Amino acid sequence: MPFDVKRFRGIFPAALTMFDDKNNLDEEATARHWDWLITHQGVDGLVIAGTSGEFIALEGEERIRLFRLARDVVRKRVPVIYGSGHYSTKLTIQLSEEAQRCGADALIIILPYFQKPPKAAVIEHYRRVRQAINLPIMLYNNPQNSACVELNPPEIARLADEDVLHMVKSTFGTVEPVHDLYYLVGDRMAIFYGSFLAALEGLAAGAHGWISGVLNVVGKAAKAMYQAVVVHNDVRKGLLIWHKILPIVHLYTYQQIGPVSDLAIYRSMLKLWGLPGGYCRDPFFPLDEKQEKVLHDLLHQCGWIDPDHVLDSLEPMDSFCRKGKVEPTAR
């Protein structure tokens, strides 16, 4: 394998793309958010134009604008993984070539989506992209969103041996693929847990990092959890930090605010903190006033209304709940 992937470690937010209230790309707000993630949250890298970056809602030229913006904003301070995947192999290669010209450190390429090509075709898709590109390729293994058949750990390991794949974002609630991948490829690939449902377990199972949209708002806490679990081998402390992050996860997984998207929640959180949150591109609509009031109250209850101090006191979850700071909700 010609690439050193050891620099791809830690917390990599699937960074938001900011739009204005007219559905136009807002490069200034996007740049400010990305810079805040690096300078204030201390994240280890960024993934841009991914699912949480709403790549599916972007025109091809808009994606290229984001590629150029990332080059100018990040300035090599952290590694940046560019989302260049498309259903079409031809367009994936074209976007990947643009990303390479814009200084991408690596590419994240989603499974070919919607049309459900057979597995042999999916594997050939990645082989052809690798033949055209001289950058590390991260498999975005997300069958739920792509409606495409997933690649299993032995298939991923085989493509790693072929120098086709170099990293993987394992986007499953379960951590079984992380266990199996680490057993099969170890440190030869960079393995990232890619959901927000079991990040603690993913890191404990051997994942080299965590990629998720929720990291747009919990990046600093997630970095502390990564340090505890992966660097210091202190799973107990990692669990206490995870219990601080869980209320933010539950805002969406338990729909505590109502039927809203996770991205709209993160944007409203940023705005409540006095930061640019921007808008999603329709049909992901923002929270209404009532929903924002509910969000404000929930953040106040769990301590996230002041994100800089949310980790000042780490308490076991049972104690945290008994004091009334969180009201668990049944699924």
C-alpha cells in the first residue's frame, strides 16, 4: 500500500455545508464553521461534501467550489477527506480528479446509490476510480442511505490488498464490522466508526477514529472520549464522556423535538451558541419557533446550553438521571 494512513486518526466531523435562506451556497458561513471546528473544537480532521455536507443536494460545480474552499480555509492544518462519490463511475472519477487538483488528502466515496448495482459492479467501480486517482480512498460503507449492497469485511480486506481501498467509514449501528476489519487488516487501513449510535464501542473495538454529523456540535467532547479510550486506554472515563454526548444523540434518535432532521438540530444548536448554523437545502427545513424552544430547554437540562463547560463534571449516568438533569424517553 503506497499511502501512509496513520495520519488519519481521531475525530473527523462530517462537516456541514452552509446554505442561506434562499437555498444558495453560503461559502462565508461554511468557512467560519470549518475554522471553528479546527480552532475551537480541536478536531483531528474534516470530511467535506459528505452526507452531512448534503452532497446529494449539490450541483457538480458547487461541490468543486467546496473543494476549493476547503483548500483555502484549512491550509493543511488538519487532513481533509473530500467527498467525491457519485452513482456514476465516470462522474466519480471527474470529481475525484478535481478534488486531487484542489489538494485533497484523501477521498471518501459512497457506495453507488439508488440504482442498486450488483456487488461485482460495485467492486469494479472502486477499482476504476483507484486506477485514475493517486490518493487514499475511503470506502463509505453506508448501505442504508445508498440503498446499495454493502461490502463485507473480507471483501474490503481483499480490496485493501489490491491497493484499491485504504480507509473505511463503517456506517452501521453495530460495531461487528469494526471488530472484523481490525482483525483482518489491523493498521494497514484506517478504520473509522461512522454512525452516532455506538461510537464508544466502535473506538473500543479498534476503530482508529470516528466520523459523524453529530461531531459538528460535540467535537470537543468526542475528542476527549477518543483520548480517554484510544490514547489512555481508560474506557471508564470514555463511558462517562459518552454519557454526556448521548443526550445530543437522543435529540434525533428519539425525535425529542419532533419529526426533524438531525442536520436541522445541529444548525439550531450552533445558532443558540451564537455561531453560524446556516440552513439546509430544501426539503430539509429548519426548526420552527416551538421546536427551537423545546431544543433550548433540553440543552439547558443536559448542560449543553454552555458547550464549553459540559465536561466540567463527569458523573455516572444513573446519578445524572436521578438529579433530574435528563428525562429518559422510551423509543
